Amino acid sequence: MNPNLNLARPEILTLQPYVYAAWDHRYERMHANENPWRAAGDDSTLGLNVYPESPAEALHARLAELYGVNIRQVLAGRGSDEGIDLLIRSFCRAGQDSIITCPPTFGFYRVAAEVQGAGVIEVPLIRSNEGFALDADKVLAACHNNTNVKLVFLCSPGNPPGNALDRAQMLSLCTQLNGRALVVVDEAYVEFTGRPSFTQVLADHPNLVILRTLSKAYALAGSRCGTTIADAEIISVLARVIPPYAIPTSTVESVLAATAPEQRTRIAQQIELLISERSRLSQELQHCSLIRHVFPSDANFILVECVDADVVFNAAKSVGLVVRDQRKQPQCGQCLRITVGTPEQNARLLQGIRNAGKLSA
Ligand SMILES: Cc1ncc(COP(=O)(O)O)c(C=O)c1O
């Protein structure tokens, strides 16, 4: 048995999961109180009048193949947001357990923890001009000082920092926290790094959980499909907690179509284009008088520190573009996060920032 299973809430481990209306193609369905006719405009293959297959076998098979893991090691959710929520709900007892986050980082870890009544211990990343680095010793110390830490969220590449964290440090944390906390590596942007995913070392680390999403590199943010990847026993805990029929038919069908093997070359080419636009945009931004510092990025966005963030924010708006204000994030005073867009959008943004720079000179 995976020793990390004992970290889960005891009542979840003993929970009798909901029993789904069985899926058997040999029979017509009169067991799930569905409507026997399709709705107007329903052009799905399965029919939206029936509940989707649950758990979604075809979808899970595709995700397992895409990420190079076993089907029993994946659980699809409505975005990786749902994976984050399921992990916290399954492992953190309200009012007792905590998660660790390393800010500046993705804001939903905290929100999901607060909804569950879990504590949030922050171990800030260490900022330098080369990016934001993990303070692994402090993460370990925080776990030592607080035995009720159940989950350590490591976002790599980080949002908003943009850079990937040190792999050796992350692996060492997994090893040292085995049996004491799950290490959740959020790889929402990993396809833009050119580095291997942590899925490759899953077999060596029973407390490792990886979050992947189709929202970024696969251009499917509107489909809402994220994947939690972990040891099969950890996944089976989360599968008890996810609501019945969680993944809509429209999501399953759009994901199967968009991630089909014949689409992979196109996807890879688009990722390449975004990476080359990222480096072009980064270089050009470095020469803008309104930008004080451009942080290195392994993602599909760039964190910039401005002389005055309001001026750059409004410069983007003046050319019809909105970028993300990051000033509320710790260590991110005057910082904005710019998503890499099409070549035309990136050129327009640069023009807007340059024009504003001339005006303020
Ligand atoms: C680091 C990180 N994790 C997770 C998510 C959630 O992604 P989704 O729910 O679309 O899969 C995001 C979204 O921006 C993100 O930046």
C-alpha cells in the first residue's frame, strides 16, 4: 500500500462512493431518468440527452497516452482547478490541516484551501533577476514545524514568475516528504519549457502528484479539461470525491478530436511558434523605456516589472489589449503579466508600449 494514502481524510478513505448508472452499450437506457430524445441543436456523437460515461474511459485512455502514464494513474477534471480542489478536499481536514504554497504563485491554491477551511502556509520564492527560486530548506522546515501539512504546491513553470523551478530541489523535496506530505507539481505550462515532465519520475515518488491541463498548449481552455496524475491508489481516493458524471460529453468529444494523433504535429508547431514569439517579445520588451525588468520565462507569458505599471497597463488598453496586473502578488510591485499572443497581437502591444514611452519621455 502507498504509505501516503494515510494522509487522506479518514472519512474519505471509508466513504461509500456514489454508484453511477451503469454504462452498457448493449442496452437502451431506462435506468437514469434521462430524456429519450435529443435536444435541438445537439450535434454530439453520444447525445447530450444521456449522461456521459462515468468514469470517462475513452477520455482517460487518451489522457494516459498523451502524458505517457497508466490509465489508473490519471483522473480528468474540469480544468486542473478541479484537481487542486479535489486534492485539498480529500486530504485536508477543515480547521486542522494545511497546504504550503510558494508565492508569488497561482491564486487558486489559496482560494480552494480557504473554501475547505484548510490553513495556508506561505514559503516565498526567492526573487532574483534570473527569476524566482524555491526555498526548499524553508519548505522542509515548515513541514517539520507543522505536522498537519498535507500538500505542498510547487508551480513549475510558476505563474506569475514564468520560470521553471530547480528539478533537483523538487525531487529532493519529494524524497524527504514521502509519507509525510504530497508534493503537487503544477505543470500547467510545462509544454512550453522543453523540459521533461515530472510524470517520468512518478514511479520513484509515491507522494508525487502532477497537474496537467489542456487549457494552455492544447488550446482547449473552453473545454475545461485538466488531469491529475499520481500513484493509482492516490487517484482512487480523488475518484471517490469527484461528483458523478463530472466531465461533460462536449468536453470528452472536443478533447478526443483536438488531441487525436493526427493533430499532434500542428499542436507542436503552434507551441514552437509561441516559444519563438516569447523570446522575440522578451527581447523587444527589454528595450522599452517603460519596462524596468523582463523576467526569464519558460511559459506562454512573460512577467515584466514596469517603471509604472499603470502606464503600461493603459498603454496596452490603448491598442485594444488587456494584460494582467500582478501588483498584489508578493515581490511583484509594478509587475504585469503578459500572455504571448499572435505575432500581430505581440507587435501591437509593443507599439502601444513604445508610443506611451515616447509620450512620457
Ligand atoms: C499554474 C496554473 N495552474 C492551474 C491553472 C488552472 O488551469 P485549468 O483549470 O484551466 O486547467 C492555471 C490557470 O491559469 C494556472 O496558471
